[in-house]
Amino acid sequence: MPNGNLLLTFNAGSSTVKIGLFEIEADKAHRIGKGLIDFRRRPLTFHLTEGPASLDRSLQTDTGEHLHEVVDETFGILSEHFDLSTVRAIGHRVVHGGDMFTGPVRLDEASIRDIEGLTTLAPLHQPQALRLIRAVKHLRPALAQTASFDTAFHATQSDLVRRFALPRALHDQGIKRYGFHGLSYAFIAAELQRRAPKAAAGKVVVAHLGSGASLCALDKGESRDCSMGFSTLDGIPMATRCGTLDPGVLLHLLGQKGTALKEVEDMLYYQSGMIGVSGISADTRDLLKDARAEAREAIDLFCLRIAGEIGRMAATLGGLDGMVFTAGIGEHQPEIRAAICDRLRWLGLDIDNDANAANAPVVSTSSSSVTAFVIPTDEEQIIANEALSIFAGSDPDHNQPAPWAIASHSTTSNRSNHMEKQATADSTGVLDTAELALIDRYWRAANYLSVGQIYLLDNPLLREPLKAEHIKPRLLGHWGTTPGLNFIYAHLNRIIRNRDLDIIYVCGPGHGGLGMVANTYLEGTYSEIYPDISENADGMRKLFRQFSFPGGIPSHAAPETPGSIHEGGELGYALVHAYGAVFDNPDLIAACVVGDGEAETGPLAASWHSNKFLNPARDGAVLPILHLNGYKIANPTLLGRATDEDLRHLFIGYGYEPFFVEGSEPHKMHQAMAATFEQAFDRIRAIQREARHGAPGNFCPRWPMIVFRSPKGWTGPKEVDGKRVEGFWRAHQVPVSNCRDDAGHRKILEDWMQSYDPQDLFDTNGRLKEALRALAPMGQRRMGANPHANGGLLRQELVTPAIDDYAVAVKERGRTMAQSTEILGHYLRDTLTLNADGANFRIFGPDETESNRLGSVFEVTDRVWMEEIKPYDVSLARDGRVMEVLSEHLCQGWLEGYLLTGRHGLFSCYEAFIHIIDSMFNQHAKWLKVSRELPWRKPVSSLNYLLTSHVWRQDHNGFSHQDPGFIDLVANKKADTVRIYLPPDANTLLWTSDHCLKTYDRINVIVAGKQPELQWLSMDEAVKHCEAGISIWDWAGNEQGAGEPDVVMACAGDVPTMETLAAVDLLRQNIPELSIRVVNVVDLMALQSKEQHPHGLTDEVFDRLFTPDRPVIFAYHGYPYLIHRLTYRRTNHSNIHVRGFIEEGTTTTPFDMTVLNELDRYHLAIETIERVPGLKEKAADVIKLFQGKLEEHHRYVRQHGEDMPEISNWKWPYDGNGTRLA
């Protein structure tokens, strides 16, 4: 193991990190090892070379999402081979330094923020380097770090070369050519000077040809031109990047074709170049081996563009003396070099084919007027040299503790090792003075924007005294909770940036939307989604005006709010949504703010138990933040008045480790929150690491949660009109209520807003100042831009088996018995298997999966259970995919969170008790309705309900379990959102379920019984019937000829269908001349007109089915009124007579349930006779017969406790030709 001082280098590419290990001797850096992490490989592997030896080690961290874990593990492997205690510094390659950095720099918080501000100029590479810098800073805060910039080498280029032919003002704003791969070119310039001083003193073009590729023109070793200009997209084609492109193409794509900016960006960076032209591979080695014309064309285009660019550079230099090939392609692919040089013969370049084939150091002939070299590049050596130059002659950490000995904090996660400590407001040292000042300014900016949204129509930056006309006529909004929400958001930004975390913000306080809007505006997401709300004074004015204003946005965190998955209009569901979001999302953390008013609701109280279902080995994490500001609308809150001791005991009982942050002095609170976040996120990381890489435990981990006490209306007016406001319920909504008409109130508002010092926060254009902009995370790490909060971006289609494989063979129609939901269970079992690798499908239900006959899913999975599992427990496991808890609220909320983050699921429930989540259904339906109107919200998978153990087969549980009314609630919603299906048998249930699981942006309700029942349709018939939604069952009726029938007997639902067909049988036996048509409805919304619902039938088709003038006896599963409502516009509405549930129920037999509600076969048959004109008189004896049967039934069930054999044993008694069987 080498002794002495060491220096490490990190060279971050877009998908790899190269690590250099250097020993410092006599103020020179000598390479002693190198490593590589390739994030494209699974599992992640670290390749290490030390002298002649090499090794490959798989990393336990399974993805690169949490980079600090990858770095920490890599440090551990390196320490087995090198004495890392002697590391003096780590040097980083940073692609873009802009005009600010023209040489290497020692990194501190200010320089890191400056580098972050340049990310938009290099979005492919800059974030990865910053993630590494932040990871090292987090893991080894005392270790010195330096940055070397790819752009710095090109600072010697003339202003003329760097200028675009654009308005001069843009050049001054930084829109210019910068050049890239500078570290590589710096090494080549030095190495060429060593190898061939004469050539180095002349005019040379260097071709850095790798997956990223560029050319550089050198004159006497200094850069004079570069093919890459403003961005790493420019110049020659690359592996996946396009190279130089006519800007008109972009205008066409963005304008006439309407392609989204993100799609264009993805195409230019990831789908162009070699992969785009060939459609085969991004790797030139693959293309050279491939005989297809597309592969050859990609290679030819690559070489053509390079040769053309070399010609252009020769013009810049005024000649050409030498040519250098370097990097992966340049050093190792002679075919590419030969093809390029062949096009440059006109410059006097003559290639030596044998030397070229051997990858010799010089590949041109001795007679060539241009010498062509092949020189391996070494960017890490330049990084090391530059880092050493910063610390030459000194120990950068001489006064620091041994930097490598500082380990990241970790804890055990077992509940038995719980620590009952709280974070206190006197925490020190987490934020230095500069960072503290910046984060406080950022918070002030968010508060300023929040107040402005409530009050202002105009004068957004208060550049003139506040006037009445600047104030909105109606003041709406909720200030009280907002400063706390903004405070949390600012600190989450910090932890995301420092640790490179994937976090979404779930805003529980009902009307905290203005804070979410303010923060997403500050981070830039809001203006990207809504370009009209621009980042300037005019955009701020529009931002303020639109809030709670006609034609604007609501006051809660609605679908319109970027980063939201939670509709804040109704309280109680934030925490359960947060947990649903992180199931099967191992790298996601949901920071969930729970208001103390919301904490008083029943669903929220139950939601705390969600931690018992969170598996740290495969799921993400939730950090609950209980925000106690003490008051609701006009009363104290229960938890707000509770003591810390009581709260600690409460949350320990729930299974959490509580931390406390409390106070009102901003600077102390900033330090306390920063320290507490460090502890909480360390806990989360330790729990996950132990679960994923340690020995499996038998109990739930004790997850952290934070109790955050701050004043209601924090930083707002302390008093108005002599009455207390800040820290009291009067701050809840609009603290100063009459600003338009009362000059005194207006002065309070103006002083309040000026207290945030907007001139210190926003520049002269009204844009957030750059130092503050740098505090927000970048790209998709911004909480407003996190793709998990727009789950359709991540949604993958569910893989489903073919329903034919589960079809019930109906050999004798109406005589084959099957349990429909049991058949569906087999289908769901295999759906779980097919999607096991994707881990994107779960089944939710309140302890009823087995009861609802879906038990075959337990052949391939189990119920999730993180508490202790006893040896005799059945189908419980840590990694189950069935979520069962006796709370419909939790099942609904988990599923909503799961769907809104891009996954699929099914909620199976008893029909009567689905009413418990009526309000949650309402809110989700509203969310979907609005989301469908927002182009940027991508479709999410539908919410699918399977309602079984339904009203007609709850005879054993009684009246409390008998209620089909959920369907009525669903039918109230927008036609674009809801679907209701009543499959009559197993094959129709299979088709319906398969269809619903493949839909998106819908709420599908399927009602199907779980008891053994008669089967009516083959699979082919079921498919046709379900696709039609409503159809005539010709085999069931006895229509003759082309005329209309005497009566239509319609049915919707499995039991109504059976009773209808039994009634048809009775009528055909007793009144054979009666012409009967049977119509079955499986898609209930098809009863509406086409104008009312997309599935609705046209009037013409409806009349063809139901006739324009004949009586229709409709047996319906639910309350009769709904059928009348759905059909009231139809021609024959007055002739539609509906029988359904009429609120009669008890504990009785299945058939007696239908009799009590007059839905049985006898009542249906009697009604038919009474409704067909002239038939009642003719068939009076038949009516009397059926009435007698009802009396007989009444006596029988009360004597025997079961239905008559002729009822319970009834089967369809006709063959395929309509002939009654013997």
C-alpha cells in the first residue's frame, strides 16, 4: 500500500464516474490506481486497477440514485487498498465554468452555488459532478475539494470566435461559444509538447472522439477554436447527441409540430447522433460490425462531419501542421481514423495504413505534410495537477481533524434501540453564516410571494406606495399555515441539494396552496409549466392576480399546482397519500406536512399506522412533519395544546421516533431545522441500509417524524386593530381584512410586505436573485418538477395475461356453476406474477381478499406485514403485494398515492362499506377531472373498485351490510371520469376487469357477486356483449319475426339477471304466446345518451334495443331511481318500470332478499303481465299462481330457514334452440 500524501480525482461523465488515485511526491502527482463506476450496469460495479492488479466489486447500493451511498461504499473499497487517511484533497472535473471560472478553484459553498447556477448550460454533465461534490461534502465535510473546468482551457479564444451572430446583448448575457473537453485538450497540448515540440509549436487540430466528441484548434498549444460552442450538443455528431443543427428544425418541432420542450431536449441529447441515424446502436464499434445500410450511413455521416469541421478549423488557424486523435474512438478505432483522413488528403494528410491499423503513436506517412498522432488522453492527470497547484507547499487541512476519520452518522433501526431525544432549538454549526443568511432570504421570498397572492392585483414589487387599486376586491386565502410550509420547503431544498435526494412534498394543511405555488415559482418549475407566469415583474403580477380569482387557480394544492399529488381541499388524507406514493419506490422520500387541524380527523389518525406496512428493503420512506401552529379556524387544536411529553409518548406508541423543532426566532429555528433534518435523514438512510444490506429483522423499524411548532401566521402582523393576530387563530385566513377601503389596514399590509425586503430578494427585472436561485435543487430534483408528482410520466403499461386462459367453458348455458370472483382471482394471481419484476401492481382491501374469493393470489404473494410474524400465521410477509387493513380510508388513500405516482392497483371491498370513502372518491374524481384539462399532467392508471359481497348476497349479515348506493354517488360525476360495470357472470367479469386495469384517468366500479352462480355467456359472447355495453340476449327471449316484442325484460347485475331469466322462464311456460325480448346491461353508463356520456348509446340504437313504445321491465342491482335518471331523455322513458333495492333488508335467505325488495322472479313476472296492454285480464289466473308461490315461499323460509328447492335448484331450462328441456 503506498505511503505519503494521496490525492483523488473524480471525472463525472453523463453515465460513468472515473476515479484517479495519485501519490504526491516532490510536488508532483503520480498515478497509482484508477477506478470506474458505470451507472449503466446492474448491479453497480466498481472496477479498480492498482498497478498490474485489477478487481471488480459489485456495490450493495443497487442504483445510483443515492450517490452519497455509492461514494461511501466506494471509499470503503478503496480503503482496503490505499491509506485514505493521507488524502489531501479530491479534485473534480466540472464541465461548465462559464465566464466565471477560467482556472481551477477550491470549492466552498459559494463556488458550489455558482457552479449550480451554470447547470442549464450543461444539463447532461453538470448535475452529476455536483452530486459527487455534495456527496463528498456530506460524507467528509472536512476534506478539501477542487474543481477543474472543461471550459477554462478555451478562455484563450478570441471574442470573434466565441460570438454568435445574435443581438449583442445576448452575448453580454453569456450566450456565446465556450468550448468543452478542455481538460483533455490541456493534457494533449502538454503531451504533444513532450513528444513532438515542433508540432506542438504549430497549428494542430485535436479530435477528442468518444461517446461525447469534439475538435479543438490549437496554435502554439493554446485553444483558438472548438467544435462545441454554447452547449455539449454542438459540433460533430456523437453517440446520442445531434451535433450542429439548423435552428429552424427546433422552431419547426416546437412550433408547427407542437413537440414539448422536454421531448425535444430528450431527443437531442439521448436519441440523436449515431443511435438516431442508425436506429441500431450508439456505439461505433457495433456499427462497424453491422452490415446494414443504416449502420454504414451513420459511420459515414460521423466521418464526413468531422472532416468538414477539421477543414473549418484549418481556416481558423490559417493552416494545419498536425492532427491528434484521442479518446476511446480516436485512440482505438483505425477504421474511423482512416475514413476521416481519407477526406483530408486535400490538406496534405497522407495516412500510413499499417501504422494506423496498429494504433501507432504516429499514423501518417513520413511524406505527409500534416503529421497525424494518436495520443491517449488523461483528464484525471490534469485534474490532479490543478488540484495540486492550489495546495502546492501546504496541507489544506492542517488545522482540521483527520478528514477521512469523519464517518457519516448512522443508527440502528430496531424499535428496541429507540432514542427518545428531541432536536432542540439551540442546535449549532449546521449552517454557516452565509448559508444561514441565504436560506432565510429564500424563506422571506416565499413568504413575500405568498402574501402577494392573497392581496395584490398590481404593484407586485411595491415600487410605488400601495394604493387601493392595487388590492384585490375579494381577499381570499389562508396565511396562517403558509410561513411554516415555506420554511419546511426551503430546508427540504437544502437537504435535497446536499444529499441529492429524490423528495416530493405532500402538503396536508388544507389551504396551503399559495405556499406551494410560491415555492414552485421560486424554483422555476411554475414558469416552465405556465410560461405566461414568467420570472419577472409582469409574471409576478400575474402570479398574484390569478390566486383565488375568477379564471385563476384555487387556494389549495390542487392538480394545477406543480409537484402536488394531494388535493388539499379536504383534510385527512395527506399522510396516507404519502405512504401510497413511496410503496415500491425505493429511492423516493415523501416529506408529508400534517397540519394540526388535519391531525384531528379520523383518517389521519389511522394513517399513522401506515408505517407498519412500509418495507425499507423495497419501499421508499415517509418523513411526517406534524406542523403545530396551535389553532384551527377559530379554536385551539388538540395536539397544539398537548405537551411535548404527551406527544412523544403518542408517537412512540405509533411506532415513530419523534424529533422536536420549536420556537419563533427565525435564525435559531433555521439552525434547529437544519440539524434535525440531518438527523432524520441519517435515520432514514440507516434504516434502509440495514434493511437492504444487513440481516433481516423481525419488527418494524422506528421511522423518524418531526413535531414542528411555529406561530400561526409567523412573520405576519402581530396585532390588527388592537387584537392579537400572529400566534393566534385570527391569522388563519386573511390577517388584515380591509386593505382596499381602509388606509390604516393598507399601511399594515405595506409594512408587512416591506419587512421581507423585496429589493434584497428580487433583481431589477423582478427575478429572484441568482444567489437565491442557486439554493433550489436542479432539474427533476426540484420538488415541483419531480416526475413522481406527475406519475403519468413514469407509468408503464400493466402486463396482463390473456383472459381466454381463464374462460369458463359454458357447455350448457345457465346450467354451469362457477364463482366469478374466484375465476378473477386466478387472473389477478398471474397478473401479479407477470408484473413482479416491475413491482407496479398491488391489491388493496379491508381484510377481505380471501372472503371475496380472490385467495388464489396468495399462491404467488402474501399480505404485507411488518410487525412480528408468528409461526402459525398464514400468508403474511414483509414483501407481500396485498395490502389489507381494516380501514377503507387507508386502502383508498394508499391506492390513490400509488396510482398518482405512476403505478396500478385494485381495491376490493364489500359493497355496503365502500360508502366509508365516499368523500375520498369525490376528491379523487375532482382531481382526475381537472388533471385531464391540464396538458402537462400525464395520464395515470385508473382507480378500479371491485365491489363484491354485495347487497343481494348479504342475507347472512343483515340490513347493515345491504346498501348498493355507492353506484348512485359515482354516477353523479363527470362522464369523462366514471364507468360502472355490472357483469352478470365470470366471463364478463374477466373482460371487464381486464379492460379496467388497462385504462387511465378513470374511476371504474365493478359490482360482482362472490357466491357460486349460473354462467350465461361463452368468452366470445362475453367479449362482444361487454364491448357493446348493452345487448339483446336472443337465446333468452322468444321473439318471432321482424316485429317488436310485447315486452322487454331488461336486467343489470348478476342477481337481477338470474331473476329476470327465471321470470322469463315462468312467463314462457304460462303464457307461451307472449313475445319477450331480454336485454342485458353490463355497462350502466351506456344507458345515457351519447351526448351525456362517451359510452352512451345513440337514440336510434337505444330504441332498437328497448323499442320506442313497448313496456320495459327493468331488474336493477341498485336503487331504482338511478335507471330513471339515466334514461329520462329516452323516447320510451315513460314505459320503463324499474325494480331494485327499496331499502328492505334483514338477515334472511338470498331469495327472500329479492322478495322483500320485489325484485324476485314472481314480482317481475306479475309486473310484466300488468304492464303489457290487455294481458292482465287474460292472465289473471297466472298472476294468482305467482302470488300463491310468493305466499308459499313466505311460509317455507320461515319454517325451514332456507329457500324452496325449486328456487335454489333452478337452472335455465332451454337448449340452444329455445326448446325447453325435459
